[in-house]
Amino acid sequence: MTPGYDQLIRVLRSLPGLGYRSAERIALHLLVEKKGSLDELLDKFEMVQSTIRACSNCGNLAEGELCTICMDRDRDTKIICIVERVPDLFAIERSSAYRGLYHVLQGKLSPLRGIGPEQLNFSSLKKRLIGGGVKELILALGNDLESEATCNYLQDEIIDDHEIKVSRIGFGLPSGGGVTFADELTLRNALESRKDLRT
């Protein structure tokens, strides 16, 4: 093995979900078996790095100012589903159980890791609520202490000033579990069985 190859394996292993064997398979596939695909992959990475950004409205991936979901006129603009990260949004979309809008927080409150309200996407949510028209917020955060703290902060500091229905999913999500890795049926049940937090 060469130093360059070792460095490539190290970089691949730093990606989520890749262990040594998976990283080695990918590296050998790109370097030996399908050399041409490496150039194509690099081109695609360069392209998306220069074109993809965060949606200015909700924080989802976008190629312009707004993402395709925020621009979709068939969406119910009265409901906003608040998620921790973009993969959570993708997981809910795959369930086909929800046709409203989203808001991506880009994380959850975690004082131990130095993540406070300033590090999360709260300010644009405040602007969206001030604009009026939102009738319900669905808190689709995980089932752990940090998610609980984030939900409490949202209710106390952001939502309380507005006459909005607030509900939270949770049915079927394991303790300590998140939205991203839940299957479509579990997410559908979680959304349909959401609990009103203001009653």
C-alpha cells in the first residue's frame, strides 16, 4: 500500500457509515475497477459544491434561493414540520405521509457540545412565524434529551407568542432514536399519531 492510498482510506473512513472494509471497496472500485467513474464523481462533487446551498427559507438543500419544496405550490403552506437535519427531511419525504413545508434546524441544543440557540436555524423560523399564515408546527425531532430540550426551547422562546397548534411526533420512534433511520411506515404512523402539545 502507498501513503496516498492510506490517506484516501482514512478520508473515506471519516464519512458516516463507512468502516475500513467499505472504504477499501470504494477506493479499489474507483482506482482499479472503474477508473473512469472517478473523474465523473469528482466532476459531480465540484458541480454540487458550487451550485448547492441552504434554502434561505427552510434550510433544505437548494440550487437557487429556495428549494423545490418551498417553491411547490401544491404544498400546504399552513403546516411546517421542524426537523433536526436535512436527512430527516428526506426520510419524511420518502414516507409520502406529509405534504406541508419544512424547517431544518441544522442540529439540536447541546450545551455539553457547545451548541446553543445561536448555532441553530431559529432566526429564520421566527421570521416565518411573524409573516403569519402558519396554523400548525409539527416538531419531528428525535426521542432523546437534547431533542426534548430543543422542543422545550422552541415552545418557550419562539412559539408561545403565536396562536399556532403545536404537535410532536414520537409514536413508534425508539427511545434515543432519530427520524433519519426510521422506516417509512414508522414515520407515517408517527406523523398521523402526533400529539397536540398545547391541550
